[in-house]
Amino acid sequence: MISTKKDIDWSSLGFGYVKTDYRYVSNYKDGKWDEGVLSTDETVTLNESAGVLQYAQTCFEGLKAYTTADGHVVCFRPDLNAERMAQSSARLEMPIFPKERFIDAVVKTVKANLDYVPPYGSGATLYLRPYMFGSNPVIGVKPATEFQFRIFATPVGPYFKGGVKPISLRVPDFDRAAPRGTGHVKAGLNYAMSLHPIVDAHNQGYNENMYLDSATRTKVEETGGANIIFVTKDNKIVTPKSSSILPSITRRSLMYVAKEYLGLETEEREILFEEIKDFKECALCGTAAVLSPVGKVVNKDKEIVYSMEKMGEISKKLYDTLTGIQMGRIEAPAGWIKVID
Ligand SMILES: *Cc1c(COP(=O)(O)O)cnc(C)c1O
């Protein structure tokens, strides 16, 4: 068979937008979603007073499609992205895009862009971005009544340059999420608030921010776009319990992998910043970050160093097992892998 794959240098891709051929579009009007189409038009035209533009009524998801070792194209746990998007939508007074339709739209988007799914072993994946926004004009503060749901696809490489080289974090004087309990909503409104802290962190030579809880500033929460896990000296995996962090699907999967595949003890609990100096390893986790080792964390004049040289031993095992499951080298738990092609 002749490959129709696009002529892309897969292994040098960064985490950026590359236009692909098709995106999925469905519109909500008069209380219902239309049947949805694949479109070649990457532009969105909106009224100047659209709800998304005036009051940021929008949320999103992120997931990836992979080429497996035996040449299939699969997606990782899209049902959980559908569920989380439904929760984000509800909190933002937007309609639910039904789970079955969400999964169907993911499948259609990937199938329509198969030539952009990076080959097995290239280190790249096809990132999918489902999102929804209020599209009709509003000017009084109220929810829109018309919405658009879209999914686009873009091939991506590693989120942090250098792949699995340890990164540095600093504790900023900012809160991660917009206030009033919106930290568990995956939405641009929280990311908008993180843009200044991330630019500031980069200017000071750090890769990301480690946010503490806004009420007491003593507990570890997460970074701008990824959850955090730690490995204790006796090889237990611990991760922050907090109602204001985004419930990461990668984190849930890693905790399961740690327990069921690696036989490690796991714990979700409040973690004081004070105690993280006693841990052995630290890593960020998320769809984009996968599992990225944290080499050091700086809080004002305090510096905690794990290793700026390489990923910790337990983190490496977690990384290898999770990516092994995603790429089809290791048998997945039932329901984790959605085969697309
Ligand atoms: C998306 C996201 C994560 C990671 O979640 P995954 O489901 O693992 O991709 C973590 N934190 C924030 C703030 C996020 O937006």
C-alpha cells in the first residue's frame, strides 16, 4: 500500500498548531444540536457581541490519537473527556454535547485526518481539541442561547522542548484559576488568568508555575496546564487532593497504573509545600505534558532540587507503562483504548 501520509518531519514537531484538512462542527440552536459536519474551513466567523467574545463563555478538552505498534490508530479514554466537558459546560451554563456524539465526532475527526496521524515511534501524536462557545450576541450578563461545538486536530511533538529532560518550576504570587471555584473547569477563562504568570515565569528562567492553594498558600495544587505527582522516599505515589484543581485524566490513569501494574501504593491527599523537599521525585502529568519530570522547584529563596539530569526511576516506570498502554505495547485495562482505524 502506498502511504498517503503528509510530508511532515514528525520527530522535529513541537507543541504547536498545524492546520489539518478537516474539523468537526456542530451548531446548537432552538434547544438542540444539529447533526454536525466535517468542514475544510478553519475559520470561525462570529457576531461582534458573541457570548464567547464578551463573557468568555467557552470551554475545551484535549486528547490524543496514536499510531500503535501494530499499525492501528487509537484514542485514549475519550469517554472521560466527554464527561469532563459535560461538567465544564454545565458550570458555564452551556448545553451538554452528548457523550456518544462526542466520541463519534472524535472518531470522525481522526478518520478524516488519518494522513496527519504521526507514525509509530516518531515521538509525535495527533492532538485533538474539542471546544464549545457561545456564538450569538449577548450584552446583558447572561448565557448565550446558540453555541458551536468543534473539534480540530493538529500533529504535535513534546510539550516541553527537550522531551523528557527535567524542567524547573517556581511558586508564583498568583492563583492558578479564576476565582469562585472554577479551578475544576477546563476553560480559557482560567488559562487567560495564567498567561501573565507563565510569561513572568519564563522571563525568570522557569518552565512553569507551581501554584499553591489561594486560601492559605501552604498546599500544592497544580501547574498552569498539568497536575503534579510526587514519589516518596518509600516509593509511594502521592498527588494533591483539592477541589480547585482540574481532574486530570492522565493523573487518574497513572494512579491506576501505579497500583495495578507496578504494585505501588498510591494516595490522593493534601500536600503541604513544606513537605515536598522530603519527596524523591516530582513530575507533571497531563495529555500534553504526558509525564514530565520536575528537576527543581523554587519558592522565593528556597530551592528544592530533585534531579536536573534525568527522569526519576519510578517516574520512568510510570511513563513507560502509560505510554506502553497508549501505543499498544502493553495490554490496556478494559475500555481505555478506542480503536479508530
Ligand atoms: C487539561 C488540564 C490538565 C491535564 O488533564 P488531562 O486530562 O490529563 O489532559 C491539568 N490541569 C489543567 C489546568 C488542565 O487544563
